[in-house]
Amino acid sequence: MNLHIGVLSGDGIGPEVTNQSIKILTAIADKYQHTFTFQHELVGAIAIDETGNPLPQKTLNLCLEADAVLFGAIGNPKYDNNPAAKVRPEQGLLALRKALGLFANIRPVKAYDTLLDKSPLKKHIIQDTDIVIYRELTGGIYFGEKTLSEDGTAASDLCSYSKTEIERVAHLAFKAAQSRRKKLTLVDKANVLETSRLWRKVVTAMASQYPDVELDFLFVDNAAMQMVLNPSQFDVILTENMFGDIISDEASVIGGSIGLLASASIGEKYALFEPIHGSYPQATGKGIANPIASILSAAMLLDHFGLLEEAETVRDAVERAIDLEICTPDLNAHGGYSTENVGTFIEDFIENVDALHINTGNIKVGQSTII
Ligand code: IPM
Ligand code: MN
């Protein structure tokens, strides 16, 4: 398969982790005789610095032409603490999601057995957790009308949803549930919000098309509590834009590091793959950023194009790295493995998956790990 991949590595640790994913995708292309080409463009703070625009036209054009987009991270503290800033890096990502029509954001959350004691949550609570969150991504309060009064003392953000916007993401979530443990939980705030009541009505009406899926509902405040109290009760979670943003960061605690959580953003025509973590400016250039979330996002890219065996090969290699504790300091504080070391081990493992012996001692000195 030929794939032209637009790479928007963005700010902070974005480029470091995205480089590892490119390495992994290249290894997969070699192993399975695919041709993947990568073309880079600017997005976020770095794009503002160089062009004044967080999503330059050239970048958008690349995304519209490419088969898929591999996204790094955006954000820079110099904009966060300045409420008067007119342009912000995040606007680049939001504009891109809207322009590409990426209405569904899919975020898998899994508790890896070897990492159970890395989570601040108790082992028996997180064991067997395997959730996928379907977050609506181009509607709701993120994109509703925003106002600020002339004297700057009052502001508003409109939250609105249409039946069509709810249905298209809900169909994907129902289908995901059908292929998994057949449970779908709609997270909303239907006791207060009119939009949430519409979500319940629309999703309930759809349930008869998916008779094998058990549908239940949870208010978002309760869901936030259940996520840390009993996360293994969840299979597929469906929710609106902002609740999905919050719940998925919370869920990342289960895995032991936000550096493990991948995501795919899907629309009718386009698809973008990105780690859920941010630009982690304090870590930039230090080689300590966990590349696994980005690499697992690349695996989701492979899944998206039906390259299921290839995706599985990536996930197996990632699991092997985790099992052997070849992980960055967020997961292995004393291992001394860098972003690059972890990426290279996963790459080596993909290239030599049948090799029986792994020399972990070679990893840090940048030599082949397979003997
Ligand atoms: C995410 C991020 C974005 C969001 C920001 C960077 C705009 O937090 O992808 O979860 O809120 O959607
Ligand atoms: Mn977020």
C-alpha cells in the first residue's frame, strides 16, 4: 500500500515523539513491502512564530492532500498565561479538526499488567481495564458562539448539538461496542443540559439498530467518580466534546502514564492520529518524553487503512518494551532509557520479531538489541 502521510509534529516534545513513530512506520513499510512517504509542515506555536498563523494554509493543504495526518503536540506556556493573546497554538488544532471534519475522536485506555503498580490508583481497581472513549470532536461548547462584553466583565460560550452530529459519532461507538464487549455508556449531564437530553433521546432511538449492544447512561460527574472507583465496568464510552476531553485525561491515570494514550480522529474523508498528551514544554529536548502514545497512534493509523497485522505487530513490540521495562522515566525512573532508545528498541523488535534473545544492555549505547 502507498500512503502519503502529512506530519505535523508541532511544539515541545511533539517532534521528538513523532520522529519515533516515523521510524516505526518506516520499519513496518520495509517489513510488509509498503511505501509510506512523510511530508512535514508547521502547526501550533512554532507556526505562529514563523508565519503568524497556528494553521498556515500550506499546512492545511498538506492535510487535505495527504492520506492521513500524524500529529505531534501543540502548546507553549508563553500563550497559556496571556489571556489577551489573540492567536493561540490550540486554535491551529481546533481549526484543523473542523476543516477536516474529524467528528470522532477515539481514545483507547488499557491497564497493562506489567504497569499495574505504576498507576497511583490501586492495582485491584485498575486491573482488567480496557475502555475505548468515543469523544465527539467538532461540536459542542468548543465550537459554539463565543462572546465577551465590551467592558470585558462578562463572557459566554454556546454549547449546541444537532441530531446529525450526535448520530454520526454514535454509530461509530455502537459499532465499536459490537466488536468488543457489547456495552455502550453514554456520558452526559442530562439532569441539567438540554444538549445532553438531546444526546440521550437520539442515542436511545438508535439502540434498536444495535440490539446486541447494552446501552446505559451516566451523568458526567458520576462517570468521573466511577472512572477512578471502578474503571473496568466500562467498555465503550460515548460522550460530547468537552466531557470527553476531561474524562480521557482522567482515564490516562489508569495506564500509569499519560504518555501511553493514543488517539485517532476520524471524519468522512480524513483521519488524523495523535497522542492525547500535550507538548510538555519542560521536557523538550531532554529525551525523556514517552514515545509510546505517538507510536500507538501510528498503530491506529495502520488499523484505519485495514493494515491489521501491521498494527498488531506494532502493538506487540510496544507491549514487549513495556514488559521488559524499556520505558522512559515516567514509567521506569531508573532505567535510563531515552525517547530514542525506546523507539529504537520497538523498531528493532519489529524488524527481528522472531529473534529469541534481546540484549537490553545494548539499547542505551545505541547498538542492535537483538542477538
Ligand atoms: C486534546 C487537547 C485539545 C482539546 C486542546 C489542545 C485544544 O486537550 O486533544 O485533548 O482540548 O481538545
Ligand atoms: Mn485534552
